[in-house]
Amino acid sequence: MSPDNSASPRQSPVTSPRIKVCGVRRPADVVMLAEEGVDTVGINLVSTSPRSVLLDEAQRLADLAHEVGLRVAIVVMNPTGEALRKILDTVPMDYIQMHGREPPELAQLCGATAIIKSVSWSGRGEERQLARQWRDALAPLQEGTESGRADAVPPVGSDAIVQEATTAHLQAMLVDAYAPVTGGGTGRTARWDLLVPRPNEFRGIDLLLAGGLRPDNVAAAIREVHPDGVDTASGVEDSPGVKSRDQVRRFVAQVRRAWTS
């Protein structure tokens, strides 16, 4: 039986500060993150990442995350339509996080599952174009429409796809440090100054800030960029995929302090 991924964040929005910890591989870390006040865990299916897991592992981790009250983002990078369908049919999730240069046409395959689009950001023209394409195609659908999802899926590249994908919606843009090969996830600190003032490409849509965020710099990042949420992986780890309770606790405390200051 396919997982029910239809309970979208539009129906029960997460209040700020939103804290996402990505690259979770161990069940014990899932439980710990819930105990320490994290909102969302990211489970990585990108095979080249040191934090990647297999599909059956992702399913078990996602089930556990939901049991302990966490939201789940499944991270993919440039998947084929067939691969994306299989992931959506197998793993229970709240968000599908597109981490590569995926065209917004892929949204048609996501049904009501909320989308987080990652952008490796240096403010250059190619990145701006990709961000605009996603924002313009999907952001207006966040409020919902009266019409249902199209029965037939046009081929990728068809102009009709996004217009007919009326259940798809872009939950947020996740802005990572510039990394043209990997798309992010390097642990390098993002150029915060490139997001101040907020670029037009990210206006009218939630912005999640990633890129080298740690307990010792996340408060400064929040004060400078004023994001709608933050995301970290290596910044709270002892080693790739092994999260540190102490660092997670400090990270969460710094985020909350910065948001209320």
C-alpha cells in the first residue's frame, strides 16, 4: 500500500522558528532530534552523499519520525520520473526536497506532497532563472484551487504540466552555499550577504537557510538574513550521519534565542 502523503503543511502549518536537521541515518538520532525540539528531519536518497540511505531504510526512518512527531523531508537530486514515483509511493513524507536542477514540470508527479526546492546560490543568472521558474510555476498554487489533478501526465517539457498540476505546491525555497556539482550539502557557509535584501526570486515564498550553519553562527545568520527556517546537517554532527545531542541542543537554543531577540 502506498503511503499517505496527502496531509500537506497547508492544513497544519509549522510555526516559526522552523528547524530542519538533514542527513539523518540512525533511528536513535531521529528520537533524539524530536526530544531536542527539531521540527523536521531530512532523509537523504542522493547516492553520492555520505549521509545517503537506501529506500527501505528511508521508509523505516520516516515511519519512526512520524511516530515521534517529526515532519519528514525526503531529499532527491535530479531523479527520473520513474524513480520519483517509486520514492513517493514507498516513503511516507511531508516534503519532497528537490536538490538538483530539476525542472518544475516534475511537480506534476508529486500530487499533494509539498515541495522544497533547493538552490545552490551565488546570485548568478542561471540560478536566478531556476528559482524564478519554480516560484512562478508553483508558488501561486499554495492557496489551492478548485480543479483536481489531471489524470494524464504530459511528457516532461510540456508547458501544460505545471498548469494542470493543481495539487502541487512549493512549500519553501532552501538556499544553500554555492556548489555547482553537488548542489549543496558541503558544509561550507553560504554567502548571507547575497540574500540581503531578499532577492526577488525568493519573495512571496518561505526561505529556508542552509549552508554551514552551526551552533556558533546560526544566530548571526538569522539576524542578518531573517529566514523563515534553518537547515543543518554537518553543523550538528560528530561524523557524517551521526548527530551530536550536545550540538543539536546548542543549535536549537541559539535559533530560538535569535528568533525572539
